[in-house]
Amino acid sequence: MKSSQSGAKLSLVVISIIVLGVSAWFNQANAEDSPSKTQTQSELTIAD
């Protein structure tokens, strides 16, 4: 039981790191194409 719990936590950490890496790369690619300020503003309006 304990080993399965640690494995689940490890997979959660790995998934979160991958998501963070992809989002950071995606934001960097968008920043090259268009101003990053407009991108963050649109994301904030969607979140609200």
C-alpha cells in the first residue's frame, strides 16, 4: 500500500513538472509571435 502511494505521488510530481514545462515553452513561443502583455490580459479575463 505504501509503495503504491509513493508511486502515485511521484507520478503526480512528474505530470505537474511536464505541464509546467509545456506551459512555459508555450508562453515563450507566444511571446516571440505577439506581445506577452496582451496574452496575459486575455488569460486573466478567461480565468475571471
